[in-house]
Amino acid sequence: MEQFDVAIVGGGSAGLSALKKLSDLNKSAILIEAGDKIGTKNVSGGILYSKNDPTGRIFNVEDVFGEDFESSAPIERLIKKYYLHATSGNKIFTMDLTPLHEYKTNFGFSVLLNRLNPWFAERASESAEKQGGGIITGVHVSDIQWIENKTIVRTNELEDFQVKSIIAADGINSEVAEITSARSKFNPEEVYFGVKVIIKLPEKIIEERFHLDSSEGSAHLLAGDITLNHVGGGFLYTNRETLSLGAVYHYNSLLSNPVAPAQLVDELIKNPLVSEYIKDEVPTRGENDDLSKEDQLKVQLSVSKLIKTYNDLRYKYFSKNNGGLIESGRFNNTEEIKSRIDSIKQDLTEKYGTKFVNNYVELEYSAKLIPDGKRCVMKRPYYNNVLFIGDAAGRGIFIGPKIEGINVGIDDAVRASIAVSRSIEKNNFDSDYLGNYFQSMINESPYTRQMIKIDEGYLSLFLDLVKDISFSSANPGFEFGLRMMKNKRFRETALRLANILGYKRILPIIESERAYVKVPMQLADKLGKVVTSSYTPEIPALSERIAKLQYNDDTEPHITVNDKRSEFMKKLILLCPTKCYSLEGKDVMLQHEGCVECGTCSIGTRWRHPKGEKGIRYRYG
Amino acid sequence: MLNVGVIIKLEPDFSEGNVSYNSDGTLNRAETKNILGPHSAIACNAAFYCKVKYGARISIGTMGPPIAESALKQAQVLTDAEELNLYSDRLFAGADTLATAEVLKNGVEKMFGADKMDIVFSGHRASDGETGQTGPQTAWKLGYTFLGNVMDFDIDLDRKVIVAKRLISLQGMDTIIEEIECPLPVFITIDPSYKSAFSTVSQRLGANKYSKQGRKKSENYAQFLKTYDSQKLDLDPKLVGLPGSPTIVYRVERIPRAKTNRKTAIIDPSNPDNLTPVVTKIIEIARGK
Ligand SMILES: Cc1cc2nc3c(=O)[nH]c(=O)nc-3n(C[C@H](O)[C@H](O)[C@H](O)COP(=O)(O)OP(=O)(O)OC[C@H]3O[C@@H](n4cnc5c(N)ncnc54)[C@H](O)[C@@H]3O)c2cc1C
Ligand code: SF4
């Protein structure tokens, strides 16, 4: 049997960071990822932060992947502005919360994980190969066994191999956690559910519409009636030539008031502020009723081709350096590109009856559970010689508008790497030596503190930012609370008291329908401006969204339902983001082919990731 | 050290959008893109497997015009080959399979500075009108054991023997898998069903390392390229090109279109109602009506 020092299970940002760091510590490690390529299984919102904290060291992305991260990595935009929009019907009240975004922040970039993680992988494997390690994709770890002091890793694809330690970075639906019973499955109280669509929009239109300089971006959070009465809210982040539009809701709140996830996104799209943000001029094929069926199809084919050329040229025209159209010699100047686009447009309109209408273009629909660190962080993030990091360890910062998981996973990865490296040097992988040390390092992380205690500085800043909003007209109860909080001395005492009570007791107050739905709606109603949209977006049906996704179907299902008649599984008929469940007689039946591996059904099923290379293949993530 | 040779071929790319035909229905070779033939690519995969599993070094050879270099480059991406050989001479023009085999035999004998090769792979056949005889004829000329349709193999380096699984068709009646053990050297034509099975972590890491290396090497493939004309290959002009080709192509017949009495109806799938008659028809056929 082959032997290795370290196996890292999972090639998301946490696992890749561990591989990079361990290799830079001159240790050899192999990383096993189930997806056919790195990045195809990972989803985020997402803003990747680099943070600082006076209370302790944070290991940031640039510490792991190099100071040239900003100039070399495929990041989307540097987030400069951060807004919260309270919504009620067509009334919107906007607050500028940029100081919250800047709080303890070195930088925050919008990212797409299917671009970023492959770049992490390239850097990590370069370092790993020097140490005799590397990345293996398309392999699914199915079991781990401890036999006579040996740790044996079993996969669906390769011969078993032996390791001295394991870093489990296999995400929120960690099978390693289940195999080792290091923690129980997360329950709906402990997690949030995220659903997202990627929307295409030309680079320069994004900059013009959001008032951005080139390479800069903004983040927009939404709360109020767009939540359909759930605890959570929407987000819209600008990428280079796409927008990430999504929503995150407390799973419990979805269970008590079930709604189809796609509808949560649709609700955002229908909001006039959002529909204006995502608007583009989209060609739609006209009818040619006077032609025979056969000729109609022929025309449709050539129109499709022409529209494709039109779109390609237009997106390039609206991007930096005109997408290289002039450099490559295809065109002499910008005017020439413009007139070519115009002439295709004219052809399409006059010859083929194509209409150019206001609409929006969706590229990818995705969904995933997110750990709410303050509720589900693993108290003891190890078992034997296995260390848990990132989502697998339930580590993430989820407070108000703040969702941070990528940066937390990177920080965890460095700590795990240092602990494992120390064990390799001493050849001691006992949990007393390895696990305890890792635990102490994790406890030193400022992120851990933020998962256990309220960050008073952050909350104070929030209160400062909203202190001038005249709540009196909005909500008398909140006004009283706020007035008290504005008093510095009272605020300090109150925060201390809150921290003594602990998150568990005060969460029902902070994370309530009142805070996420009612108050924002009242604010919008009383103080908001009316926003109107110039069109009605044509929202694709779920079947169209699924049809755009890429899968490599497995013939065998990776999920088995525990109790086909349970109330929980009945709710999944509505809650599964791709409608994999349906009722047949009295039984809830699964059709696994459309599964996007979000994990929402995992608590009521025997849930495994699909075998190597199988399942969903996201293109943006 | 295991020495592995691969014989490859630059072929027209028959995939959609890349192939062009003359008005008489024959292939327009000037307009059609050329790529490393799909069967050659599978032979490359088999050689690459030998590199990863047995640490083999790889030499690739092809007979063709100077543009065949591009096939050698693509093969280097797939194999991380140490050596690329182009056998190119005007004298080779008009060669049939026998004359081609003569060139390839001398080519193989010159690989790695005339070191003896242990295995030579070639594709099952070419996709542009070849008859699958080049491989066996080259093997015969080289005096190597020939193994056709190999779909899987294992090598015992100490004993210098290969155990190969071959697909055999019994006069079209049935297909069986034959397992055969024989001493090296061998000449193998690889079956299209072959897939490299890297089954251990080390093999997967090795495969990653060598394919990265191969991609990098191929950027400077000219450094690895050796070009041979008939003189350098010590060939007898009577045995190559047209003079060395006993095959006479008497006439090329176009395959006549089969007569059918099918009727085509185009259905617009955007209206689901249109699908009902289709489904009804399928059910009727399935019920044998
Ligand atoms: C809608 C949404 C918005 C978010 N917004 C943000 C944000 O703005 N900022 C932020 O920082 N974070 C955000 N997050 C959270 C963040 O995306 C995650 O915390 C982070 O991506 C988790 O990384 P990870 O490496 O721990 O896990 P994952 O990215 O889940 O990676 C786990 C990997 O392990 C692999 N794997 C699993 N099991 C096995 C197995 N048995 N064998 C082999 N491989 C296996 C999987 O294929 C996967 O690639 C958001 C999340 C969502 C869903
Ligand atoms: S089947 Fe389960 S894991 Fe798959 S998409 Fe539906 S809820 Fe998510």
C-alpha cells in the first residue's frame, strides 16, 4: 500500500490553501478533489476579504498565495462601496454601509470560485510538486479506516493508501465528519441556505451603471419584502462582466415558511431597483409566420448565428481595450466595431424581424448551504489525526450583512498546516499532540472569537452609521432601543451584557423576521424613494435554468432518503432548489439527476457527494 | 529503461466545421484542418501510461510532409516524449501501406540513436482511407511480435514480458477477450476502447507531472525534433514511394446513396403540443403496429 504524510480531502479554497501552505513549509501533501476539475463544485457569493485585527494574527490570502495576489489572481473587482437597500414594494431606502465593509479590512474583492480556485490550484500544485505532492482530481474519498495504528484512505477510484494525518476540507456536507463522527450533521438551526444566479452584463455598462472606475466594484445588500418574510436577505455584487445576484436565508425560517428557492431569486429580480441594475438590451427572435415550417427553422438557424456574432462583438466592444478586437487587427478603431455592430443589428431587425428589448441575461443558477459559525462552529475541530477546516468545521462568520467563509477557511488552513508540519517533524500524530495544538491555534484566531462573541466594534460602527436615520417615523420600539444604544456608556454596558448572555440567547432577537423584514419595510415605506422599472424582466423557468447547467450524471444516486414519508422530506419537495423530489403516492421520491449538491436534504438522507467526476459542474461558482 | 516508440499520423479533422469537401464529394485537403489522428492519440495515451507506470522514455515518429510536425507537437503534449521524428521526403509521395511500412521500419530502427525499442505503438487505423495494414506490415518488417487490438496491458520489467488483453472478433459472430503473454519487443496496435487506468495516487501524481512537462516541452518542440529524408534513413528508393507500392488503386467508387422511403417532418419543439403525435407514433412502433 502506498504511503503519504498528509492527505487533504477537498479542493475548495480551504483545502487548496492548506496544500499551498504545507508545501511552503517543505512538507509533502496530496489533495484529493471529487470534481473533474478544481472549481467546478464550489459556490460563494462572494467577496473574498483580507482582514486585520488588533487582537491577533490573521492569515490572509496574500500571505498564502503571494503578495502579487492582487495583480496576478483572476479576481473580479475591488469592492469600494457597500450599500444596504431596505425594500417595500417599489419603495427603496438606501443606506451607505461602506465603513462596515472597511472595518478591519485590508481589501475585499468580488470573486467567482470557478476562476479563483483553479488559480489557487495552479500555485498550490507548483509548490506541492516540489515536495513530491500534488492535486488529484476526479477522486472521491469514500471511507477512512484506522487499522492497527494505520490510517487508510479509501476512494471510489484509486487503490487504498495510507497516511499519517488528514486535513478535512470537504465542505459543509463533510463526509469525513460523518465517517469519523467528529460532529453530527448540521441541523437547520445551524445553517443558512444560499441561492444565486450569475447575470451577464457588459463590462463598461456595469461601470457606468454602478458609477465605478475600471476594476472597482460595489456590493448591494437587500432586506425587506424581497425576503418573502424570511430571516436573511439578498445580495448583488459586481464582477468584471457579470453580476452575482443571490439570497441567503436561515434554513429554519425556510422550513417554517417553505418557498421554492428559485422564487427567492425571482423576487429579487422583480424588485425595480434590481431589475434596473441587471437590465440589458437583449435580441429576441421575431416570428416568420408566412414561411413554411422548414424555412422557418432554416431562418431561425441563421438568425441564431447572427445573434451570436452580434453578442460576441457587443460584449467585446463594451469591455476593456475592446476585448482585443483592435489589437488582433480585426478592426482598425472603435468606430469600425460600432458600425459593424449597428449593421448586424439593422440586418437582424429589418431582414429577420428580430426585436431588441429590455431584459436580462442569466448564465448560471446555483445553490448551497452555508455554515453559520456562531451556531455550528466545531468546538473540537479534530478527531484522531484528522483536522477539520473551513466549511467542513462549520466555520464561517455570519453576522447581519456579513458573510465570510473563504477568508476564514484560508486562515484555518494555515493553522492546520502549521500543526501538521510540527507533527511531521516530531513524527507524532497523536491527537493529544496534533489535535490539541491545532485546537489552541484555532482558538487564537480572531475569527474564532467573532464566532463566539459579538464584535463590539462592528456593532458600534453599525449603530453610528444608522444613528441619523429618523427611526421615530419608522418604528417606535426600535427608536427607543436605538436612542439607548446611541448613548456610549449605555451601549458599552448593553454589549457587555449581550456578550455575557451569549449569542445563543440573543440571536432570536437579532436574527428575527422583525429585524430582516418588518423594520426594513417600515424604513422603506416611511423614508424610501419610489423606484420604477422601465420593463418587466422575463424570468426563466426552473427547467430552463437547470437545462443551462452542466452535469456528468451518475447512473447510481448519491443520496438515499431515510424516511420517505417524513414531514421533513415532504418539505423538500418545495425546498430542493432543482426540484429533485416529488410525491409518488405517499412516498417522497428522489430523482438525483438534477441535483446541484447543495446539501439541503442531507439531514433527512444518507448523503454522499457523487463519485469522482460525477454530478454538477459549475462554470462560475 | 523501457524504450517506447509511437507511430502516429496527421489526419484531416473530420469533426463538424473543420472538414471541407470538393464539389465532386472528395476531400478538399487544402481547406480541411489537420490534427493528430484520433487513433494515433490513443496510441500516445498507451505510451504515456508506460511512462507513468514504468518510467519509459518515448520516441514518436511520423511519415508525412513538413506540416506533420504539428502532429508530433500534439503527440508530445500527450506523451511528454523525449524525441520527435519526422520522416519526410518527396520520394515518399504516393506510398501505399507497404512502402510506408518500409519507411517506418527504418525510422523505428533509428529511434534513440538506434537503441533497441521494447514496444512500438500505433493506432488501430487511420481515419482518412487507410486500411489498418501499416502497423502489422511495419511489425513484420521489424521482426517484432505483432499484437493487434490491444485494449489493456501490463509489463513485467524484470522478465521483459508483456501481458496484453486483445479484443478478438470471431468472424463477426462474437467478441472475446484474449489474454496473451509474450516477450518484448512487441509492436502493438491499440484498440479504440483503450483507456489508461491510473489506479494509484503515485500514478495520478506522475500523470499530472508528466502531462504538465509535456505541455511545456511542446512549446519548444523543435528542440526535440529530428528530420530524416530517405538518405538519412538508409532507404532503398525502389522500396519507397510510388515505386515501392504494389497496390494499384484502379478506381474510387462513391458509395451510392441507399434508397429509402423515409418521410421527414420537421417538428418545432417550442410548442409541446407538437410532440404528442411523435410520442403516439413511437408508442405505436414500440407496440409493433
Ligand atoms: C450564496 C453564498 C454566498 C457566500 N458569500 C460569501 C462571501 O461573500 N464571502 C465569503 O468569504 N464567503 C461566502 N460564502 C461562503 C464560502 O463560499 C464558503 O465558506 C467557502 O467557499 C467554503 O470553502 P471550503 O473550501 O471550506 O469548502 P468548499 O468550497 O465546499 O469545498 C469543498 C470541496 O471538497 C470536495 N469534496 C467534498 N467531499 C469530498 C470527498 N469525499 N472526496 C473528495 N472531495 C470532496 C468538494 O467537491 C469541494 O470542492 C458564501 C456561500 C454561499 C453559498
Ligand atoms: S437533492 Fe438535495 S442536495 Fe441535491 S439539489 Fe436537491 S436538496 Fe440539494
